Amino acid sequence: MHTKLTRRVMLGLALALALNEPVRFRTFYRSTVVLPWALTAVVVGVMWRWMLIPDIGIVNYMLAGLGINVSFFLSPAAAMATMILVEVWRSTGYGMILVLAGLLVMAAGIPLYWLARRNR
């Protein structure tokens, strides 16, 4: 529980700091990072299952081009690592939203004690 939260906040912090800078297509990048979190777990699961199918999956196709053969569903260790990576990918956008909201409030010059008093 704590390690998942730590990963979510740390990756979210890194992405929020990167996407808080004025870069070209910043809104597009922010939307791209938040999209996996906005999708339901069923949609994400089906999408990754199709991408990881041994015969026709795009991930296995790309790895085969590099000479790597991985059975994501047959090996328990590979299946667990894949599930962890997919969940971290899916939940990182949430941490980014939380940290980015704080950064934007601080950049706007709104006193944080005023916000704390208002939410009471």
C-alpha cells in the first residue's frame, strides 16, 4: 500500500515538475499522462491483454524484432512484473494531478492559508 502510494507521488511529482514548465504542447502532454487514470480498469486490462498476446500483440512483435522472447502470461514472475508496470502506468496521472494542482495554486500567488481557511 505505502510503496504504491510512494511510486504514485514520486512519479507524479516528476511529471508535474516537468509539465509545469512552459513547453510546446503542454496541454496535450498533460492530457496524455492523465488519460490512463481516467480510463476504467476493465478498459486498461483489455487493452494491455491485446497488446501482450504472444502471437499478435504489438509488445511481443516489437520485442521479437529485438530478439527477445517473453511469455507475459505463462511465467508467474513476468506476469507479476507486467501487472505492476501496468498499474504504475495507469495510476501515475492521479499523482501528477495532485502535485500539479498544488504547483499551479502556488504559482498563481493565492495564499495557502486562505485556501485552508476556506475549506474548513
